Amino acid sequence: MPGTRTIKCGGEIDIEIKPGNIYYFNYWGP
């Protein structure tokens, strides 16, 4: 399921889900 998830856990983690089950993690934290 293509889309962008935002998870807050001690920081903000943007998880961009690409077609083909490829995950890109962009971590924005301290």
C-alpha cells in the first residue's frame, strides 16, 4: 500500500512506502 506514514517515537520518523515493498526510512530526531 503506497503512501507515507508518520510515526512519533522519541522523534519524528517519516516512512515512505514505495511500490514493490521497498521501504525508505527518513529519521528526523535529536
